[in-house]
Amino acid sequence: MYLLTTEGNVQNEQKYSNVKVADPTVIYEFAINPDKSHIIPENVLYWVKFLTEIENNRLKFSACKGIMFDTNISYSDTNESEMILGNKIAAYGDAKRYIDSFRKDDYALFYSKGRGIIAVGQIVTDTPTEVGDEKYHSVRMIVPENFNGDVKTLPALSPNEIKTILKRNFYWASTIKTPFLIGTQVEMLIRELKKKHV
């Protein structure tokens, strides 16, 4: 039997030999590991998404937030370069709804599957634009400052580097990686990504 508590501490666990207390941080890190998603029960994944949504809602009313956003590389080999060259963060098809997570002045961290963050921009539009199957916000690109169109030449911050820099993990198996970031966390990632361009 497993008992899950989101608040408080387990007392006198040593009193019973058959009671084990698991570190909630370890459970959370295991639950959000994309390599373990095939063995995580759906109700646990729901719990992880619920907790990150609570954290995200706290940020919605702050000055700005950062969102790691999937660049659609699994479905198109041109979307990444089109977005960066076109100064926009875009989503397509069913994923279009995720663009509504951004507000003006938020940071868009372009996350390339299998590589990590390859670019960062700041949202400059009040409302997104929708054209056919695409929905996008315009951004002011911060990194890279110059781009020749070849995304393979762009350095990336890998998921492990992101976790190390920010000292936390994320739910990677979604178009938007959660929880969202605060401005100071985004600045740390921008600094580290710029170092790779030198």
C-alpha cells in the first residue's frame, strides 16, 4: 500500500519495520523522467501535470515567465529555421492552443527534441496570429543574434545542462515543458547559451 501526502511529514516511521518513507523529490523526479513514461500509471502522470499547473498558475500573474516550447522537429524539418528566421514562436494543428500560454514580454525558449534549447526570444505581440494550420506570436530574438538558417549549426543547452543550471527537473513529454520559468531562471539559461556561441 502506498500513501501519498503533499503536505506535512511522516512521524515515527521507524516504529514499524514494514513502513518505508520515500523522498517525495525522488518520486517526482522519477515520475517526470521521459524515459520512464511507459511505466508510469496515467493517474501519476495526471498528478505530475496537476502539480506543475499549480506552479504555472502562480506565474501567470507575474511580470513575465519563460516557457520551453517544442519546435515541432518530429513533424517538420523546416519549422525550426522558419520560426527563428521569421522571428516567431509557432505551433501547428492540435498543438496551436499552446501558443495561448504566452503573453507579451514572456520568454519563448525554442526546445529542439533530442537536443535542448537552441534559441530564446521575447514575445512582442499582445495577441497571437492564426494563419491556416499555424498559430504564432512574434518575438524579438535574443539568442542567436545572427542566424544563417542552418539549425544544425546552432549550439544547444541539453536537458541535463538545463537541469544542472536550474537545479530542478521538468516534465519534458509535452509541447510546453513544465513548470514554467521565472525571469531570473531564463536569464541564467540565456547566459549559458550565449557562452556556446563564442
